[in-house]
Amino acid sequence: MNELRVLAIAALVAAVLGLATCLIANTAVAQSYPSRPIRLIVAYPPGGGTDTFARIVALKLTELAGQRVIVDNRSGAAGNIGYGIAARAQPDGYTLLWGFSTPLVVNPSLYKNLPFDSEKDFAPIAFLGSAQYLLVVHSSVQANSLQDLIVLLKSKPGQFPYGSPGIGSPNHLAGELFKGRAGVDIIHVAYKGGGAVALAVLSGEVKILFGSFASSLPHVKAGSVKALAVTGPKRSHEVPSVPTMQESGLPGFDVRAWYGVLAPAGTPKAIVTRLNHDLLKLLSMPEVQEALKRAGFEPSGSTPEDFAAYIKSEKTLWAKVIKDADIKPE
């Protein structure tokens, strides 16, 4: 046997042994994990919708993992502070990030010098659910369907303002996407939060709003505003008679606030797999589904790979919308 062949065999044996060692180590990590409490960073203050969803998941994940999952609220700078902390955390599975769509896929196109890279600094674990928006118009608007509204807006370009709770909010971006897809000219008016813009549409100060279900549905039921469409891919169980934007003539229109769990990049794959399994298991529990739907969310799980691909596609979509609309942060 010549020397080159001996060296080649030795290298192959070393590679096989290295792979086996790695697999054994990964298995050992997964079997012993978790051995202490897990921190779940939520980049928003307690009490809001993002925090509510996270706490429902943290409670059940505590039961499945056998260790406490502690919600750590790190709010500020449109979510950027919390995401920066998570990006710099040790990739050992004991710091997780509660992922929300805006910081992950919108902020990279709005802010310079972010303390994180949404694709490179995190390992997606699972998509867990979403909340769609409701397109409502003031009761005085002469439109009872999305197509009615589009015809009206095209006949009076620049005369209908639409409101949002702030520049760069999902509600704002939904309006800009609608503007581009429908070919209408509507004027954006930013307010200081959801309460202020809800009052504005009730008074008729603005005529159009892509509002949350929590803030809009009571006024729809009271007859103060009219619901023309929902922004997700499926009708809502809360208003089953209201069609989707896609059904109403805007194919591919899909705007939702969505949520999931991520870990710092470099977290062992065995831990990511274990967490994905536990998260999908808790998501299938009837009590969890009921709690999420009651809070206005639509539960839906994914693999880590599918979640990563979704983040990338959403980031591309909103980068184009933001560029085309020339949106600048406040």
C-alpha cells in the first residue's frame, strides 16, 4: 500500500470518527438540555399583544421542558434593544428570542447601524402564529366592498387619508402595499399609537385604517366603521363573512403581525430540534389554541428551515415597499 493511500485512509477514518464524536456530543447535549432556567427575551413591554403571546408559550414550554422559561422584557428603540441583547447572548439554548415580524423584517430597511443582523445573528426555531388586520372605513365612505373602495379612490386621487399608529408600523406598511397593488393614491397620516388612530377613524378625521382586530372589531359591530376585508390569507373566525384582500381582487396580498422563537446563531442543532419539537407540541394543545385564538392570534407552526425562508421572503417584500414609498423612521 503506497504512502498516499495510507494517508487518504487515515484522513477518512479521522473524518468518520470526528463526525461520530460530534453526533454523540449533540445527542448528549439534547438529552441533558435544559438543566437550568431558560430566558425568553421579549423586546416589548409587558401587557401588549406580543408579550401576551410570549407568556402563553412560556408557561406551557416550562411544563414541557421541565425548567422555568422566564420572560425577560427588554423594550425600547422599536424592538432593536432586545434583539441586540439576544444577538450577543451565548448560543447555548438558555437565551431565546421572542420573534416579532417588525424588528426582524422591517427594521433592517428603516434603521441604520442596527445592533443585529436578522438573518446572520439568529437561528430560527419555529414560526408559531400570526394576527391579521382588518381594513375598515368610516361609515360615511360610499363603499361596501374592497372593489367599491378601489373604484372610489381612483375617482378621487389624493382625497382620502388613511391612518396608522406610527411610521413603519405594520398598519402603515399594509396601507402602502395596498396603495401599490391597487394603484390608488391615498395619503398616510401617522398618529401616536393605536388609540389615537382609532379615535381618528371614528371621528372621520381619516377615512381608512388597517386596524387590529382588538381595536377595530367593537366599532364594526357598533356600526361606526365598516369592515371591507381582512389582510391575511384566510378569513377570520371572528368575522367569517368578511372576505380576504386576495378574494377581493388583490392576489398575493398578505399582511400579518407574526411571531416565533429564535436562538442566537451557533446554538447547537440538537437544541434547536428539541425546542422545535416542544414548541410544535404545545401549539397542538387545545388549551393553548383556545388561549391564542381568544387573544386574537391564529396558531400555526413550522420547521426551522421554513421559518428561516419565511423571514427572508418577508424581509425582501418589505424592503421593496419601504424603498418604493420612501419611508423614513420618525
